[in-house]
Amino acid sequence: GSIDTYDGIENFESHNTTPESPDLWRHVANAREAGLPYLDMEVSSQGLKYDRVLGLTLDVACFLNIGRDHISPVEHPSFEDYFESKLRIFDQARSAVVNLDGDQADVALARAEAALGDGRVLRFSAEGRDGADVWASDVRSELGRVSFVAHTPSWEGPVALAMPGLFNVDNALATIAICELLGVGAERIVPALARATVPGRMELLGEPGSRVVALVDYAHNKLSYQRFFPSVKKEFPGYRIIALFGAPGGKAYERRTELPQEAAKWSDYLIYTEEDPAHDPVEEICAQMADATPEGVPYEVICDREEAVRRSVELAYEGEGPAIVCLLAKGDETRQHVGDEFVPCRPDGEIFLEAVAARAERDREVASALLRTVLDADEPYGRAGIVGARELHDGAEWKRRPNLAHELERIDSHVRNAADAGLPFLVVELDEAAERGTNRLDVLCTIGAGGAGTARAGGRGLSFSARGAIADVGASHMESHYGYVQFQAHTPEWEACLALPVTGLFNLGPALGVVATSALLGIDVAQIASGLLHARV
């Protein structure tokens, strides 16, 4: 297939959707030798047109959809050639399933029935169209969870999918229809769909409901965008959409115009970057996409894809409210097609998670600096020590940028030093690997990458979040200007207007964590307000 190849013996990342004939027959032989009862393959229009699959009989052929893509001097000269090439799949099949919701469905269905006869063709529809043998009802989707009720000639019942995307109902119904023809029952289908995921294909990164999440997907043309973005808008209501994508070099030139125009209908911000440029300059491709961007839609051009992903995370955290970062076209791929070479690259998802982790580390650093200042009151370094990534001060030792992991191994020594120096407080930054032994702490404050979290002391705890009123500690009337963030803080005991000498509303999460922690320690609101206002971050 287009993502990877596995035949029971070989397992590798694919170069072509459908391999050349000698490779294809090797994979078929490998599957037989390995004892695999099924071989599932994507048959491309190019594979059909140039007879790569000549002589291969398909037990079931599936026709999902078609769009006006892959039309270029090196692919198909016209849509008619493209469509006719795809329809050839029915000529070498024993049975078929056809999506009644797809473009040109009537033509595809007629071709399938002419080649196979009406009794060997199953029709499916996510919209419940008349004539469907397999269809869905009660389709539900929210925050990356999709479910529906499946109806088939042999069974009906609830189905849940492990991947977001309303359009995946089409894919699930195609699978169910194929299994119907193969005699595979619901007892095998339903559990498999509930756990099936594809790396880089509608891959949700981050917990549903988090302030910042990402969707990694291979969507790369107008048709896939028309399915992808409406689904994201519906499944993640209230989220800002930041879309990162490019266009390939040497083919499908229409994407450089169509993709910005389609993405702009749904996105709040666009980032154009590298996507298999081949022999075309990335700068030239991105410039053409920028020229096609509708007026008033904000965008950036960042040719280095890794840097572009990091920038998308920055934008997601800097804006107001939750955000979803859409990392499109490359999926889970680890190579860029540059010139005549396939150059190694890091997957988008890996870079995103690394950038989010860096943001979480930054939030811990900001929160610890703010808290130390609050606890010190009017005595800088006189009441609170700190063991952190930026600073170490325990009354006996003082370092800038210490090795935090090493210092956490010496935490007992730092606690003794602080006690000997008469410091009533010691602020300690804990990374995830160091959360062992947290029962020794008087207060534990946990801040997620989205800026929400909890502070706990003994049997009491306070949740905090800048996003909603359901948290114990929250914020309203947030403003950021002239180098300060100002907000109205709400706790179970008091409300007050607070300010920080930093820019960026993303700093509200660490600040609210400090408010919650201070409240558990019994610090009064005047000391909290003064400490935050005079903090140095």
C-alpha cells in the first residue's frame, strides 16, 4: 500500500502505492509461503494503467471514491484517462464493493455490475442511500471518537472506531462489506475496528479535550481536504485550526492552487512547507501556494518542515482557546523526495510531541520561578530555595542551568541544606521520570502541556485551568499587552485582578498553578499578587 508493505517475510516503508510487477509477484509468493490467508493491497490507477497487476485475480475489488487528482504530464493526461484506469479494477475481480456516496458512483456501479453481474457486487453507504446493502445509522463523532450502527445482510450492531474522522465511517463500511463477501463475521469485525489504527493516518496526538492536540494525516489533495477539514471542524468544535502542508514537485501542479484555497475555508492559520519537492525548489512551490491564498487568511512560509512543525506548536499555545494542529500529507513517513534521492527525515508526529514536551518543560520552569518569587515575599532568596532547570539555590549551593536530573538524584542533600539555612520553602521541578517519592512533598503541582493541572496537599486538591469555569482555580478577562498579562483570578475563597511581567496568554497556566499551590499553602492574596507582579521569568 501507500504507507508500508508487509507480506509475512518482508516489512518496509513503501515507495509506490502499487509495486512494479516483479516486486508484486514476489510479495504474493512471500504471503503464500508465510501462510497468510489474506493479502490486502491498494491498487493505484497507475498500477492498473501500466499493467503492474496484469494476471492478478482479486477476490474482492473495492471502489471508494475518485477526485480530479493525479492529472499531469507524468501521471494521467486527463480526468477521463484517470477514471477509466481506475475502473479497470473490476475487470480482474471475482466480486466487488462500491461506495454509493462517492463521486461518479453510478458509473462505477454500472461498470462493476457489467463486469461481474449484480449478484457479486455489494453497495455501501454512510448516508444510508437507497439500494445500499451495507449502511450506517446513528453516526456520532466528538473529540476524536467515532461510532455508528452498522447494517449488513447478515448482521447489524454498534461499531466504534479507534481513529477520528467522520469519513472513516466510509472506510469502515468498505471493510465490513468486503468481510461480508469473504464470510468474516461481526465477532471478528467489531473488536478489530475498535482497536485498528494506522500510524500517520488520522493519528490523534494529545488527549481529547486538551488545549493543544494534533492530527497527523496523509491528506494531500483537494478531495481528501474536502473530507478532512469538515470532519475536524465538526469533531473539535471551538478549536482553532492550524494547518501545515505543502505540495509535491514535478506533478499534480493544481494542488499548489487548490490546497490553499480549500484549507483556507476551514483554517485559522496556514503554514506552507516542504513536501517531496523532487526537482522543484521548495521556495517556488510555497510562493505559488502563498499567491493562491485567499485574501485575509493569515499564513507563513517555512521551508524547513521540522521548523514549520515547531512553529505550529508555538502558534497553537500562543493563541486564545484550544487549538488543533493539522500536520498533512507526510503522515508517518521518514523520507523526503528531494532531487533523485529519498532523504531521511523525522516524522511530523515525533517533532510535534517533542515540541509539546519542550512547552511542558517551559511551563514548569515558569511556574517554579513565579512560585519562588511569591513564597519569598519581600525577601529575595530569603524564604524559598529552588531546584530547577534554570536555577539551583538551597541556601548552601547556587548554580545557573544545573543538570536537573543529577540534582534530583541529590534531592536529600538539597532538602538538608535548605533546612540548615532556615529556608521554610523549597521549590522542586520534577520531570516525569522523577515523580517517584512524591509522597515526601508537602504540595505537588502537576501542569499539563496545555496549562491545566492540579495542585495537591495531603487529602486536599485544587484543579486549575484558564479555559473553563469547571476548575477550582480559573481566570477570566485575560489581556496581554505592554509586556504584561493581566487577568481576573477565581479561587474557592477569593477573586482578584492579577498581573504578570511576561507576554503571552499561554503563561496563564503556570500562573494559575502557582495561585492554586499558594492557596493550599495558606498564602494570602496580597502576597500572591505582589509576588506575581514582581517575578523575574
